[in-house]
Amino acid sequence: MQFGMRFRREDAADKVNDRFWHAIEGTPLDEVRRIQEERLRDQMAYLKANSTFYQEKFAEAGVEFDDIRTIEDLQKLPCTYKTEIRESLAAEPPFGKHRAAPMADIIQMQASSGTTGSPSYIALTEADAEMWHEMTARCFFANGVRPGDMVLHAFSLAKGFVGGIPVVQGLQYMGAIDVPVGADGGVERLLRACADTRPRCIVGAPNFVLHLAEKAPEVLGCKASELGVERVIVGGEPGGGIPAIRAKIEAAWGAKCTEMLGGTDLGVTYWAECDAQSGMHMVNMDYIITELLDPESGEIIPWKKGAEGEMIYTAIGRRASPLVRFRSGDYIEVIDTECSCGRTGPKIRCTGRTDDMLIVRGANVFPSAINSVITEMVPDTNGVMRVVADFQGHTTQGALTVIVERGPARDPADDAALKKKIEQRLRDALVFKADVRLVAPDTFEKPGAAKVAFVLRKYPDLP
């Protein structure tokens, strides 16, 4: 076996009818806390012995590794920011000063899709890689994938992209079969593979899987709902948790749609929605400690229904590229702390990113929330929009320019009335002033991989 790792978990086939992939998912939270704190102390001891990056960072903060024994003790520590990781990578390429395992133990590299400059390169030991497989399997199992399922791969299959090879590895580990075409293989190839293999599941970005369904009649001569897909699993961009987009996906494919959330820094995916379809559970509490931060006050807030904040992650059990109190940038709402499925991890929806959040005349506005309103206005709109952030930073005292594709049946001569209607809907729903500009359907390219470019930092060359 490659690197001594298991390609498939030995008991995968026995889990078809199980309630959870791993017992931790339904473990009472007081026992989860005991496990987390035991592993946290082990992680601190490991970093004390092996991480130059955190040795220096903790020393500068005046905190001893041995002082961190409980989850509350984490608040004594400074956060780790993406800028620090980029500086660490530049200082000691390829994996940075925060690499805490010998190069001889590194068996895999992944790269995050960074927003500036070079990607962030993440190192994995054999134990780290198997941890990623386990975390991914738990999420896909909660999402509805079962051992033996065929899964059409509609994320990019680029080797460095976390939605590519790592997803293949996670599905293989859980005993499912990845149909390895990928978004970069093209719409026609994906749909042909779907017709040929009749997969039970599809995994991809929500806007792209919807685009696939819309193209099915043209490419295959039949509706996507006739291809036998039972489960559509989406992630990588806002949309899966937006009711209007979810409804369109389910109607187009004739399948249930569930959502997942993760990222390269900690793993592939670590939050996953169950059949209740009422928020994504944290199903990897024995590998990740998650704190909820109020970005304005800087205070850690309790996990309770209705709470909102940015997630901060601490890896426990990680060796090669460990992170402590990592500011994820994911801004979430806690939907509930209980679920009929029996999982004990809190349920969340990701409403946007703190680094995508715009402040318009004092109102916090997430592009994903604007997208939700525009999608709800189909067929007046085409459900596609872009925000123009033609100002420094994230704050403006003026109106926010929103470019919206009009619906295919709309007459451009009626744009003035539609512009007024959309602006009023945005003001009513999100309490901010928009300057809406209407453009033709299909002005913007449909995304095929990880993220929708909701925000434009300059005016595009548009009529």
C-alpha cells in the first residue's frame, strides 16, 4: 500500500446502515470536552518540542505551553492569521516555519487557493493524511454518501486543490467510488459520465451543479432529474444554505441537496449537513477545537442557538502543519445545538466571510446575502450578480454598486422599473442602499470550481 496507508478503511462496508461514521459524532458534549482537552494538552507538548513558529509566538505573548490545559485556556493565546502563515512560508519554503514534522515524514503536499500571491502549501505526514481521510469520510457519510456509492466528482480535479485528489482519497477511504471527471473536464464530459455511470451522488460547487443540470437537455437530450442521482452534495462557495438555490438544485436533479464546509488549512471538510437539512454539524470534534469569536468585541461567545461570529480553529493531533487559534474568516450563524439525527456537534450556516464583509453606511453586508435576494427574484433576474467594491478597504459611505443579470424573458426597455424593484428589495431585506446596474443574461461566466467571484474591486468593461 502506498506510504503504508489504507486505501480503504477495513470496516467501511459494515457502515452502510450505521447511524454515524464515528461514535464521536453522537457523544455527549461533556465527554467530547474531556477528549478535546486531553488531546489539546498532547498537542501543546508536541508543539513545545517541535514548532519553532509557535515557540516564538507563545514566547512573544508571554504564555507557556504548559499553561494551556483547558479550552478556556486557549483564550490566553494570540490568534494565528493568514498573513502570518504567508510570512512563515516565505521565510522557510516550501512549508514554512510552522512545519513541525521532519521533512522525511512528509508524504503529501496540498495547496490552498490563496487570494493574494502564491498559494499556501500544506504538509501532511502519514498520520495527518489518514486524519484528513477520516474527517472527510465522516462529512460525506453525514451528507448521505454510503460505502459502495458512485460519486460524480464535479469539483476541479487539479492536484493541488483540496476539492480534487483529497476528495478522491476520502471517498476511497470510506468505500465509495469517485467518478473522476472534475469540473475542469468540461460540462459535456461530466454529463456524459453521469449518463454512463448513473452515480447515486454528485459533489461540487452549488452554482456549478445547477449549471450542469441546466445543460443536461442540450447535451444529453433529457432532464438531469432523469439520470438517477439521489444526493447532491455542495460546498466551496455560498449557495448550498440559501433556500432559493437549494430548491433550484433539488428540483433540477430530483435529488436531496446537503451542504458541507471546510478548508485546506485544517483538512478537506469538517462541517456537514445531515438529512434534516437544517444546518451543518461539526463532526470532527476530536480533531478540531472550534471557538466562536465576536469580530467587533474580540470576545469569545458561547455556542448557543442564534449566536453569530467568526470561527477560530485549533488542530489537535496534527503533526506537519499544525495551527493554533487560526482565524478562519468564516462568519457563521448557530442554527441549533440539538438535532433529530442524534449528532451533538452544533449546527451552523455560513453567512459569509469576515474578509468579504462590506460595511455600507454602517450596515454589515455580505455578498452571499445579496446573492440570496437576487436569486429569490428569479425570473425577474437570472440569479447572478456581482458587487463592485470600488473603494479602499471594506467600508463605504456611498451606495453599493450591484451588477445584476436580468432574466432571459425580461425586456431591457423595462430596466428602470426592475432596477427600482431590486434596489427596494435589497433595502428592505438587508438595510443598505444599492445602485443596481442591469446587464444581459450570461454576462458573467458560470463558476466551475471553488468560489464565485461575488466581489469586483474595479468596474468591469460592461455596457
